[in-house]
Amino acid sequence: MYVDWVKCAGGLWCPFDYIDLSKIRAHGVYVIWKPSGGTFRHSAVVRVGNGDIASRLAAHRMETAINRHGPDLLVTWAEVAGLFSGGVEVYLAQQLRPLVGQRFPLAVPVEVNLPISA
């Protein structure tokens, strides 16, 4: 399945701590990471998840396990229908191996293009 990974102004990845969550109305999957080497490929993925993007990111901003990997964390998300979002999260977790989060939905992985290709 192809998904459109969101970028912010200027085609740059969005800053996790500073993005205006009140403007996000999407449901789907997201990836939070610590940049390294200037590309996503060399970065450490901190967390992947699914659900209401704004509320999930707001909750993650309060989590010590995530914030200890900052500052300067980046985030992207893609709209995915609820029927597929759990499977996409499982696939992202398998491919990106996030540092935080050990429990993932009991779902069959649904393959998507990774943010690395965006």
C-alpha cells in the first residue's frame, strides 16, 4: 500500500516538539525519530504508532522514554484507514525497529512505503 508521508514547510520533516497539533486532523500511522547524518536512513527511530495523530503525538510529548532521545526529534505521519492502521504499524515496527514501544497491535503486517522513500 502506498501512503503519503507528511512533511512541513519547505519540504522538511516536521519538528516533534513544535508542530502545531491543533492543525492535524488525520487518523493513521506516525514515526518519531532522532535525525543523524542528515538523512532518515541513518536516523534512530524512536517510536511508531497509530491512531488519532494529534492526540497520540500530544501524549508522546509527555513521555520520558521518548523525550530522553531529544531534543530535535522529527515526526511524520500518513493517513491510513482504521482497518489497516494496526497492520501498517506492525510493518513499520518490524522494518524500523523503534527504540520505544514493545507492544504492537495483533495484526497482520501491511506493507507500505517507508518515510525513507519520501
